[in-house]
Amino acid sequence: MPDTLPFEGIKVADFSWVAVGPTTTKYLADHGATVVRVEANSPLDILRVAGPFKDGVPGPDRTQFFADYNTSKYGITLDLKNPAGIEVAHRLIAWADVFTESFTPGTMDDLGIGYGTACSLNPSVIMLSTCLMGQAGPAASFAGFGFHAGAIAGYYEITGWPDLPPDGPWTAYTDTLSPRFLAATIMAALDHRRRTGEGQYIDAAQLEMGLQFLAPQLIDYGLSGRPVTRDGNRSDVMAPHGAFPCQGEDQWCAIVVENDHQWAGLRRALGEPDWAKDERFDNSAGRLAHQDEIESMLSEWTHALPPKAVMEALLSEGVPAGVVQRSSDLQHDPQLAHRGFFRNLDHQEMGTVPYPGHQFRISGYDSGPRSPAPLLGQHTEYVLKELLGMTDEEMVEAVITGAIA
């Protein structure tokens, strides 16, 4: 283990909430940065009142939804509608290398902690503002969540089956995509500041970040004028391509045949049935033209076997296949266990619970998460005294004036 982590010494004032901002700063925190997550008692972060709750008992410190996105951080509460709370916020911004927020455009300026104020307090600060549509333009005031940005980006139109209404992606899709761009952007800004001493203002529209994952469809439309719509699990260039029913209740295995070599492997796995020897299926064009027939016959084979048996039979012949797993299955997945993906951390309220790690490993150090998510306001005294250098008298005054939410 090295003596330091990659972001050790980097200080982050995290004023963001819900998912995109907190997930972004979690990257920095898990890899060594000192991140202070700023919250209020009213309103609570939406994820603090959303399940799943430990043992099914609701409570702002019992939700793993919030906990997953806020590992390795310190947590404080401030009343940003109170001038005394803003004074403490000013001290926190002056302390920080990176200052993040994810509110409706104009909110931070109205509070007195916008970029202009941040620069006057800390000329080399890196500030990140992220919202659905960006900080300027006719749609800037459009407020919402990743479901809405995902819909406007076009994901809902292309997800589902052609004979049914749009089906989503299941989750708030741009919420899961945006932090990957934002963490890398902050790293680039930190590198720029290291070389030049200059800070940055990052205006990140979650809609625009989400569009990056529709690049093939956008390029196709630009070149051919052909819009993409719902086509279930099917592919334009590979067949069969989908999730197939297996033995048991609601059990499935995903199967893809990319080329003629894999088609031959699938035939061997099935035992060379007569239907699969049909010359119409010998090339990709033929398989694409007869997908209904292939899927019907393939489903008969998969339905008679457990999903793991289907997967293993196909993988042994070089055919891409994977069991469709549930969250409960992931907890017992041997590959994830081998890589140490889940980390059991002792949370003060929930006890020992599993936290997901990162989807990559870097040689030489352990990326974390390094500590469980904070309780609401858990580290307020520590942050004010040890990180911001406030005296006991100043801290008492902050409490009396209502700065501490």
C-alpha cells in the first residue's frame, strides 16, 4: 500500500444533493479526497427519505440509497437560508479546492454563494454546477430528475417494444451516466490548476452528457435521416440477440450471436437440431430476416434448462451468454466476491451493511469506499473546528444564530 491515495490533500465542499453531484464527489472521496457533504434538516435530501431502509424501518439515517452515494465523506448541516449559515458556507468555500452544487440555475447566486462570490473568497477554486439543461438558455430553468433528462435525450423512445408504449430505462438514466463525465472533468481541472494555478467554472448539462451514449443513433440519423425507435432487445446487426426464458419462475438468460462462428457454436451447444441447420440461418442477414422463428425455437431449448446451465453450455462453445441476475443474486456472485466488489462497512445507525465498490481496480492501492456514509450532521463539530479552524466561541455563535440547520 502506498503512503498516500491519489486525491489525498484535495478538499471538496459538496453542496450538491440527490444523485449526480454526490456520486461525482464519492469518486474523489473514495480515492482519498477530503469531502464535506453539506445538507439541511429541511428539506432533507430526497434520497434520505427514499428506501430501501434497513430492516424496513424508515429514517433519514437508515436508507442505503443515500449511503451508497456518500461513502468516505464528512457530513454537516447548514441553514443556507440563514445569513449565519451563509457565513459558514463562505468559510467552507474558502477552504475548498473543489466546490460542487446541483441546484436550479441561479439558486447559488440568490443564496450569495455563486461563482463570483466563490472566486472572491478563493480565486483558484474549481466550481462545478450541474443540472438537467445547463446554466443558460431557454430550457435552463427546467427542473427535474434523470428520468426527465433521459426522456428529453431520447432514451425512452428507443427503450421497450414496438407494440407497447415507451418503457424507460428503468432508472433515472442520466443520473448514472453524468458522474462518470463529471469526475473526469474535475480531475482535468485539478490538473490544469496544478500546472497553471487557475481555477475553473464547470457548467455541466446532464442532458448533453447523456447524449454521448446515443452517438451511434445520432450519427445514423445525421447520415441517413433514419430515426431509431423501440425494438425490444433486438440488434440491427446481430441475431439472435435477447433475453430468453429459462426453467423456473421468471428466470432468463441473455444470449447474443455476433457472427457465423458463434452461430456454429450455438448449434453445437443445442446438439445440432435440424431446425438450426436451415441454410437460411447460415449468415447474419438470414438470421436477422428470420428472428421470430429463431427466437421461438431457441426459447424452447432454454425453457427446459436453468439459466446457469444455459449460460455455461453456450460459453463453453464461445457464445456470449449471461444469467439475468437480481440484486440478491449479485450478493452471492463468485466473480464479484473474488474481486472484493462489495465492502462490509459498520454504519452507526444501520450496523454492518454491504457497500458497492468501484468497477475497476488500480494496482498499488485500495480505492475504497473507505468509510460508511455520514449520519445527518454527524461531523458538523469536527468540520467546523478541525477543518475550518473555528473557535469554540464561533461554533457556539453558529448554533445560537441558527447557522447549523
